[in-house]
Amino acid sequence: MGTLQSVDAISQAFSAGGIWMWAILMAQIASIAIIIERVIHLYLFRSPVQRKIVQRFEKDIKSGNLKNALSAHSKTGRNPIFNVVKAGAQAADSLGGREEVQAKMDEVLVHEAEKLDKRTGYLPMLGNVGTLLGLLGTIVGLIQAFSSVATNTNPVEKAAVLTQGISMAMNTTAYGLIMAIPALVAYAILQSRTRALNEDLKQAAQRVANWLSFNFSAITKTTKKKSS
């Protein structure tokens, strides 16, 4: 019985809010879809373990066996750190300097960071849109309510229009806030997760850059001297 009453109350609130309630609903559906997709990607498909994964490459990189490092650990290709290692190893293997190796790795890091932050930025925008739509519904409702007072209709009709306008104003305001608050909270949580994953990836990439710069560079210099 209580459930039916709640559904009926929501239905009445939607009817009272008019078209603005449907506009807010569209923004809410979009925000929920983004939240679900980002949670799956950032919490289920990704975890801050890149610093552990990169240890698999240490022995091969320090020994100068870059081809073996890339082939032996190709199964980690789904992890972002492999793409970073691959870019740095290819630059080092082509006898590139420290700056070239770092530039190639930074390029991949930027690309991976964009993947992490993808679509999350829409959440505060949708939250603001929901709030503004609620405010717009409030203004329209109040205009409708006060306009009824200025008319020369009978008191019964005036009271009905006044009640309808105030109901629209209150319901749209409430629904706009109900939509916006979870979107903004989810944005803060997802941004925190994104920063943690980015920091983990950057630290892992820095380890690889150090190994390539201080170990493989010495090997390539020795090779150049022997060839000369």
C-alpha cells in the first residue's frame, strides 16, 4: 500500500511540474548512464596495480633485452603500462636519446589519462543543467501563480491557478536538486579514483624511464663505441 502511495505521489508531482520535470528526467538518465559506465571502467576494469605490473619488465630492460621484454610480457597488453613501456622501449631500441624516450612515453601517458577522464566532466555540467531547469520551472510556476492574482476571474479559479503555479515551482525545484546532488557527488568520487589511477600509472612509467635512461643508455653507448 505504501509503495502504491509513493508511486502515486511521484506521478502527481511529475504532472504538477509539467514539461520541466521531463527535461530534468532526461538529464538524470544521462548522468546515471555516465556514472554506471565510469564506475565499471574505473573500478571493475582498472585498478592501481601498474607499479606492480611494471616490475615484470625490470630484468629485461636492465639487461638491455628490450625485444624480449616486449614479447615475453605481451599478455599484459590490456594494461596501460604496457603501452607506455612499448613506446619507451621502441624509442630506446632505435638508439633514441633520453629526451626522445621520455617524449614518447609522455605522449602515451597523455592518451591513457584522457581515457581515464573520458565523459566524467559531463557530470557537473548535467548537475548544473538539472539545477537550472528546476530554477526555470520555479520561475515559470511563480509567474503563472502571480499572473492568476492579477486576473478578474472568480476566487475559486484564482485559487486553483495559484495552487497549480506554486506546485510547479516547488516540484521542479526539488527534482532539480534531487537530480543534481548525486551527479556532483559521483563526479567528486570518480575524479578521486581517476587521480589515484593516474598517479599509479605515472609512477610506474617513471620507473621504466629510469631503467631505460640509466641502464639501457649505457649499453647503447658501449655498442656505438665498439662499432666505431
